[in-house]
Amino acid sequence: MNRIFSAFGLVLIVLFSSCDKDSVQSTCATDIDPAFCEPDIVTIDSLRSTRNVLIVGVDGMRSDVITQSSTPFLYGKSIGISSFYNNEHLAEDFTISGPNWSSILTGVHYCKHGVVTNGFDNPNYAEYPHFFSYIEAARPNTNTVSIVNWLPINTELAEGVADYAPTLPITDDAVAQEAASLLQQTSPFVSDVMFLHLDQMDAAGHNYGFSNDIQEYVESAATIDSLLLNLFSIITQKRNQGEEWLFVVVSDHGGFGTGHGGGQGNPEVEQTILLIEELNSRFNQDQETSQVDIVPTVLDYLGIESSRLNCTTDGRSLLN
Ligand SMILES: [Zn+2]
């Protein structure tokens, strides 16, 4: 091939691979060939090797529903001194569940993991895996758990990576109940790093409307708030017994009217909440955040550093 044609080809490759969507944050910054990130060198901070994490994913939680009266627990945490809280946390350009849970759990934007629908067509999780895989590689004895109302998270992403990732239909109440009993019991195993997904806010939004003015949506937020309070009280008990826990609440997108697709540029849809709470950690409070920041933050907290993740991730740790 002569030089003009090869240069033309290069331009085409750049054009087709950049997937620029006019968005500042949620666009892939650079195209990385993961092969250049090999070999993976994993280092472990032994001082952090007994730490634990609970992440609760709340589907379709619009930021304005967090108020002192309807979600007293989350509101209290949002202004707490041990918390990082952002009510302008940025969703992926594709404001639906598949791309966003994928970015939350892999630490890379949709350009890399490839999921732009809820059908999970052609995901590239082989190159950009669920973050549990970094934990399992570094600390194989760590028990990783994923319990979800929206099953594709487990069937597409967590199954085969997590130590426990059930794939039978389950309600939000049952997710929270099973999580509570696993957190409180040491049998059949100790749960060290847990991801949960709750779906009822998204359902209420689709049925009645995503808004702080819609009674049914606010009531579902209040129900979620009490589930979160119950789970957090278990974390508090475990902290009182000397355990160290990072507590995270994040949503995949907001909503407008009774939908949320195509919400790029609409703050009510493309912005949602991120809460991170830990008693002894300090957070970069001024940092803007998007879905890809959760994985680097969690691994940083656990004292796990993967050169491959450092090379491929689009996110940054929020820990100081
Ligand atoms: Zn939805």
C-alpha cells in the first residue's frame, strides 16, 4: 500500500474508533490496545489486605429525590464528614442500564467494554473484565459476591468471575435479605466484597415518572433508603467489631418523564448520585466523577494495584 492510502486508512481507523459523542467526561480519552498493557503486574498493600467493600447499585435514582424527608439515611450520609457525595455523578453517553453497570463494574467507558444496549451485544469483557477478577487474581481467598435484581449483571458480567453470583429472579427485598444474612454469617462463607443491585426505583420511574414530584417514585426512594439503612447498620456492627468497610451507593442513570434513554445532555438523566463512605479515609472532594471511577477507588481501598488496570482504566481513585 502506498503512503497516501495507508495514511488515509489510519485516519479512517481513528475516526471509527474514537466514538466521540460531544461529551467531555464520558468519552473514551484514548484508544488503548490492551495487549500493550501486558504483562499484568499486581502488587498488594498488606496493610489493607483485610479490608472489605459493600457496593449497592440503585437503578434509576435521580439526584433530586435525595431529600431529608424522603431519604433521611442517604441525605444524612450525603452531608456526613466521612462521606464523598456527588449528586452530579455522570452517566455514560448511553443513558441505559447495560452500558452504565458495565462501566461501573469494569472501570472503563463504553468505547472499551463495547456495551451500548441492554442486550449486551459483543461485550469486550475479556479485555476489560469485571473488577472482581483483579481482586481474585491478587487475593484469591477474598470472597466476592454479586446479588442482583437485574439478572444480566450476573449472567453477562459477574458469573464465572464472582465466587457467588446467583442468576435466579429475585426481588429487591430478597436481594437485601440475602445480602444481610451473608454479611452477618460466616457460613457458608465470609462475604468480603459484595455488589448488590436494586431495581424498584427504575420500575417506579417507568410506571409513574422519574421525579421528586411523583409520589410513587418518592415512595420507592424511601423504601430503598430503609433497605440501605438496614445494610449500613450491619456494616456499622462489623466496624464495631474491628472490621474495615468501604460503603458505596451508586446509580446507573436518572430519568425524565417515564424514560431515560437518549438522555445525554439532560442533567436530570445523565447525572445521578455517587456516595462513598468510610470512617478513616479522606476523599478528593473536588473531583468530578463518572461511572469509571468506582473500580479504581475500590481497588485502591483494598490495596490492590494492577498495572493492567492502571493502563486500561478511564477512572481515578477518589481516595486521598
Ligand atoms: Zn430503566
